[in-house]
Amino acid sequence: MINNTIAKRYAKALVQIGSENGQVDSFRKELAAINDLFAANADVGAAFANPAFTAEQKRQIMKELVVKLGCSELVGNFLMLLVDKNRVAFLSQIVHTYETFSDEQSGTIRPVIRTAFPLEENQVNLIQGALEKKSGKKVIPEVAIDKSLLGGVVIQIGDIAYDSSVKTQLKRIQDILQKG
């Protein structure tokens, strides 16, 4: 719970700064890039957790990462603050919370559309249009292939799932037949 509170505090502050400077989306991309780097290289995260490295060595590592990724000055300063406050371990949570806050602020939802087979662009556009009409928000869909569905579509928006997959329909028929 305390980790979530820390992530919210830092993410909210960065969204406010990004909003003031009109850089919410660019911050999002920069944070995603640094988060991806940490996720792909466990040694990088381990270096910040390792007490054998001094605070100055950790600052130098972060400076090099900021330069390598071409982060803006504000995001670079934010990352250095995480190093100074020994909060780098919370980076992934902060990035996830930042994405949630920035989407709330911009009125955006990011549903995951799972299908058994690849969708054509016009099919994705139809689903996107229907979701925008229903929600009144901007929709940025992510399409994923899930062979276990057999057919149909499952749309996941946060905690809500719209399931019209063949797999689920067959399960319902099976339940009805078993109940008699």
C-alpha cells in the first residue's frame, strides 16, 4: 500500500508538471523508454538497489541513461530526484500510475481487444468508433491475438470485460446443458 502511495505522489507531480508545460505525452514516451530499459536489463535496476554503489555512482549511472535515451531536462531531473530520494525501485509503479493519470486527464481509454485471428483495420476502426460513442472518450486500442478464443472478440477496459468470444458462448451452452 505504501508503495502505491509513493507511486501516486510522484506520478501526480510529474503529470502536473507535464500539463503545465504541454508535455504530458512526451513525458509518457520518455518514461516508457526508461521503464523498458529497466525491464530489459535487470542489472540496471539491481545497480540502484545495490548498497555497494555510492549515491554519486548511482547518480552517474542515471545521468548516462538519461543522455543515452535523450530524455528532456524535466524528465531527467525527475529521474535524478528518484535517485536522490532512493525511489528508483518504484520506477515501474510510478510509470504505470503516470500513464493512468495522464489518460484520466486527457479523457483517454486504452482497451485491449483480443481476438482469435488478426483484425482488419476497418474492423478495429468500427470497434474503436463504437467504444468512443459509448464512453465519450478518446479510444486508443491495443489488438492482441489469443488463439484460445476460437473466434469472436474480448474487449478489456480496465476492470470491465466485454466477452463475445466463441469460447465463452460454448461455455454458457455447456452450463445450460449441465443444469438441464
